[in-house]
Amino acid sequence: MTDPSQYVRERHNDGRRDVRWPDAPEPLTVPVYDNHAHLEIADGDEPLSLEEQLDRAAAVGVMGVVQAGGDVDTTAAIVGGIVATPPPEWVAEREELPDWVSR
């Protein structure tokens, strides 16, 4: 699918849980990336668009997200391929790990 904003699954409120959006937390002290997001699920009383979800995340210090989708085997194979053989431009731009990190 070329337009991820069109890939939306709906989760219906059957009355068993509160589906209101919570208040935003305090912004994080350092920016982070969310490494497991499910932005394709239209959830809550008033589902948010992809752009609205990313804006809410950025407002509290989440600078980007990794969309978790598809089956586990495919996702693991893709991630494994990237980790095992990162593109040369990624290797050229990476920062050295601190000495205290075991290699």
C-alpha cells in the first residue's frame, strides 16, 4: 500500500472500556522514538488521523515511531535483515557507542 493513511482498522467500543483519549503526559526530557506503534487502529471516541497522532506524539517528545504491522515472522525478517546488514550510509553516519557498552 502506497498511502499508509488509508490503512485503518476500526476498533468498536462495545461498552466494556473507556475509549476517551487521555490527557497528554508531561513532555519527555529527551526526545525518543516509539519502537512499537499501531497507528492504523482507529480508536477512541473520536479517532485521530495519522497526522494528529504524530502531532500529539511530537508535542510530548516522541520524534518518530516505528509502525508495527503485519505478521511477526515478516517483521522479524525485515528487522533482522536491517540489523545484520545495515546500509553503508547508515554505518557511515552512526555514532560510536560509549566505552561502557559491551560489544
